[in-house]
Amino acid sequence: FNHTVPTNVDNLAFVGSEVAVISNISGYGLQAAWLSKLWSGEINAKKQDMESEVNEVKEWKRKWMPNTPSRSSLVLLHQIHWYDRIMKDINMKPGRKSNILSEWFMPYESRDYDG
């Protein structure tokens, strides 16, 4: 679930190993922040909902990604979308630029996630 938590094993997580992003340090930092909120109970994630989301992501990836051993962990092209989802889960503002034009037309960098 969220490239971090296996839905069939309680109290087990993989930060930094089950996700391939372009900017590793920011991805792993967000992943760890999300996990701490999940395990502290601040994120209400029911097992059934998590399994449903995992199945949706699997189906989506299988429709268009080549069948490779790393397909399950690939987030590269969808990194910003994945960051936005995690940030919304932990009540962070996903829009990180100073104005709407920058938000739409300027590339994201690690410093955009500082704070």
C-alpha cells in the first residue's frame, strides 16, 4: 500500500526499497513521514481499502507498463502525483510553488518540499 506497507503483514514496512523515484531523498522522507502518521493512527487506513487501492494500482500499471521485474515499484513518471497523495494523507499542502504559474510550468525540485 503506497509502495510502503504490505497489506497482509501487520507492523511491517519498507521505506526506500519498494519505490523508484527520481529524487530519492525527498521520496524516502515523505514515505517515512507518511508511515509515521499511519502507524501512529493519524491516517485511518482500513485493510479492505488498502487492498482495494493496491489492486487498482496493479491493474493500472499492468495496462500500460512493460512487464519488467521492477514494474511494481516504478513511480518515476508519476512521482509528483504520488508525492501529492502522500502529502494530502499527512495534511501537508501539495502545491509547493509560490504562485500558480510556477506550480504549473516550473519543474519541482527537492527544495520545494523543504517545510
